[in-house]
Amino acid sequence: MTWQARALRFLRVPHEPSAPAGDADVAVFRAAPNYFYYRIVRWIASNAGALVGLLVGLSFMSRIPTAGFTRVANLFWIFEALVIAGYVVQAAVRLILLRIDIHQRWYLVSDRSLRIREGVITMKEKTMTFANIQNVRIEQGPLQRMLGIADVQVRTAGGGGGKSSKEEENAGGKDMHIGYFRGVANAAAIRDAVLARLRRHADSGLGDPDDASGHADLLMEAARALATEAAALRSAVLPPAAPARRD
């Protein structure tokens, strides 16, 4: 068993998500390997900024006069050692979780809906039906372009605001009206697959043929009942016709 499998077992992360009940023609998409290197660059940038702040703080503490206060000086050294150790541990843990996170991104597109699962510590799963999807677009920054990856944004009714993929990710992905296929190498193929299913859903009109037939039967039954009631009302309001006279 690999270390990733052990970590997933320890964190109790379920494996592949299942398609919504009743859905068929399921296509599965995954994050590209280069998405890991994209996240590594962001990990380096964030940790570099934290390291600069840490060094500035330690430099400031080292300038505090502690002559004649041996215990205070020792406490400062212990505190600095703990801060450095905490920084190293958090950076290493984030890197490990980052590696696992790449393999735990699942993007499922079926004939009626799409399902997105991402996250390790906090797993998030969104299901969007094609009846509510209003917009599909591709987002790609300069670094993503260099790595040959992109994000596919899917927006449903009520998903206003125009947030970018990076803004939505930094916000924790809490907007349930927006879904992202993050870090995919086949963004155009995913967009086309979603749009093709949207067109198929729109062409179906009221839904499946059986559903459409059911709606037609209900309309015909209501029309017959209305005609019967109209005939009864007419016979009750209008006087009976006079019998024809014979010469």
C-alpha cells in the first residue's frame, strides 16, 4: 500500500464518486498532471511570503535587549525554534495534502447533470443539472497557458458576481451556483461535451418522450372535462329550444 493510499485511508476519503441515480452516458474527467506543478508554484509563492515575514519577525526579536536576563533570552530562543519548526511542519503537510488533492479531483458529466468532487481534509461535492446551467466558459492564466492547462467554469441560474476561478478557490468554493473543472488539459473537450448535452436537453422540450406523452394525455383529459362542463353550463343557462310546429 502506497503512502497516498494510507493517507486516504486514515482521512477516510471515499474514492470515485458515483453518478446521480438514473443518469447514463457518464464521462469522467480528471485534473492534468501539470496541475500539480501549477499548484507547486503557488505553494512556493505563499511559503516564500510567509518565510519573509517570519525572518523579519525573528530579526526584530533578536534586537530586543536581553542582557542580564538569561531566562528571557532562553525563552526567546525557544519561541523562535518553535516558530521555525511550526513553519517547516505546516509547509511539509501542505505539500503532502497538495499531492493527494490532485488525485482526488473527479469531474463527472452524464446525460442529465454533472458532478464535481474536490478536497481532502474538507471534501466538497457539487451536482448541477443541465436544466439550470446557463453558462460554460474556459479560464486560463499565463502560467496555466505555459503548462497547457485551464479551468472550465460552469454557472447555473442565480450564480451572479462574475468571480474568477482563483477568487472562487480562495473563497473556499462556497458559491453553489458555480462549479469548476480545475486544472484540466482538455478544457475545450469538456466545454464541448457539456454544451452538447445542454443542446440535447434543450431539444428534448418538456423532457423525455415518456414525460412529454404524459403531459399531452393530461392536457387532453383537462380539455375534455372543460368541454363537458361548458356543455352542462350552457344547457342550464339557456332555455330549452321550442318544439318545431307542424302545419
